[in-house]
Amino acid sequence: MVLAESKTDRGLQARIEQAQHDENCIRFALTLVMFIGGFAVSGLGYCSVLHPEFFDSTAPTLVKLFCAVALGSLICTIVFLCCWWWYRKTSNRLYHECRQLVMDAIHERLRSCPKPQFVQTLDFSLPVPSVEQKRASAVR
């Protein structure tokens, strides 16, 4: 981004920063919801093992609460995963646009540089005898 400094580049950089911020927020929310869902599932496990009336016909209030929290966290996890996927797709598109901008700037700089000129160097390698010379020297 330093190679080509213009208004569009600054706008692209601001959009990339915003997309990264949004993606990090969604990832934090997803982590939090999964943690709460894990807590609800472990609470259901606790109720099933240690609650004496768990297998009766009526479900205790604690089990209903843990089931509601687990279901809510499952729904939120699915929604947040879809949002995170969308933000990730947006970030990848912006990264591709940034890579294209940098490559265009590099190509423009390379076009403005003078072309290298061919310089002939001295050849200090040893002469290699040809096949005919080898045969002639072998016959002698």
C-alpha cells in the first residue's frame, strides 16, 4: 500500500481495517456463544447425573433453563458462523483487490525503469575439445 499512495488506496486500506474489525468482533461473539452453549450442555449433563427427579415425567425448571440456553446458543452459533463466513469472504475480496493494486504499482514502476543493457563478458573457461579432435589425438 506504500507503493501507490492515492485516495483510492487510503479508502481500500480503511475498508480492509473495517472488515478485519468486523471479522474479529464476529469471531469474539462466536467464541462467547460457544462458551455459553458448552456451559449449558455441561449443566444438562450435571442435571442428568446428579438431579434426583431428572427422569420423572415432569422436567425440573433447571433442565428447562439449560435446554433453552443450549438451543439459543445453537441458533446463535449457526447465525454467527454464517456472518463470519460472509465477513471472511468480504475480507478475502478486499485482500485480492489490494494484491492487484500492489502488483499494478510494481508493474508500473518496472515499466518506468530503463531496460538493462546486455554486457558481454570475457570467457575464461577452458576450451573443450570436439569429438573429432579427440579421435584424432587418440589415433596418433
